[in-house]
Amino acid sequence: MDKFEKLHGIAAPMPLVNIDTDMIIPKVFLKTIKRSGLGVNLFDEMRFDREGNELPDFVLNKPQYRDAQILVAGDNFGCGSSREHAPWAIADFGIKCVISTSFADIFFNNCFKNGILPIVLPQEQVAVLMGDAEKGANARMTVDLEAQEITTSEGETIAFEVDAFKKHCLLNGLDDIGLTLEKASSIDTYEGQNNTQRPWV
């Protein structure tokens, strides 16, 4: 998992509320267990018509937002089923940070495990960031995880809270496997002792 330290990029406004995981990645695309390749199907039913043509009015199809790395979303983002494919698709598309007033708990935790920073802010602050995102590609935001600050294109700074352990994992690029590998030497020591003491196991 890549480290998340400071992100300076385009923010796309998506003010819809209750965007669920089936909207993020429809169930028809859940046949894979790979984390890569799902970005092309992110928000599939909102991005494309039935013939597979892009819908020009959808925000991520607009030229100024095709390279968005930040998503400013409406309330209750990531609700619905607990599919981990949802953050996989978001990350594969290139979005590294999602900002909202609230997230579904399972989706929220899955984001951290997949290198995405979900930020919860009060409605008035999300509204400020939504307005900034609506300015287009020239209005780039900076998300500084170490300082726990978002800086708008006009230099306004908004502080955010994040769990210390989850922050540590993102800053160091540690998913569940990475956390386990940090203990590799202790695991090897234990296994060596166990093999000596209980060779029949």
C-alpha cells in the first residue's frame, strides 16, 4: 500500500447524499478478487448509458475532473452492503481522499485499509470545500495528513480529526498484511522456539 502523506490535487464535487456501495461499484463487477482494474467501472451506472457511452453531465466525465484525486461528497457516503470492492474501485480510479459529513462504518474502515483517507467534517466546512471543488481543475486543494489540515485553493485552512492508529498506518503505507510483516522477526522467533519445543506439531 502506498504511503499517504500530503496530497495536492483536483477535488470533484459530488453533493448527492446516500451514495451506496452498489452505486460506487455495481454488483455485476464483483466477480474479481483483484484490487486493480475496477476503476473503469467506478460509478458505472452514473457514468455510462446502457450502450457504454459516457454521460457528459456526470462530474467525473467532465474534462476538468477526469484526474480528480479528492472527492467532496454528500452525507452518508458508502452506505449499503459491505463490499470491499467499493474502496478498491475508488483507489484504482485514482481518488485518494473522500470528504463528507458522514460515512458508513464498514466503508469508512475499509478506506484506511486500502490507502484512502476518509475525512469527516461538519456540514458548513464540507460546503466550503464543495464550493471550492466546483471551481474546476484550477482550484486544487491540499490534504496534509501529518498536520491534519485541508487547504483550499484560496488558502483557507480546515483542520480535521483522524484516529492516531489509522493515521500511522496511512503515513507508513501499512495495510493488515503490512502490519503483520512489521512483526516478522518476532513471528520467526516464536516459530523457531515452537519447532524446538514441540517438534511433533
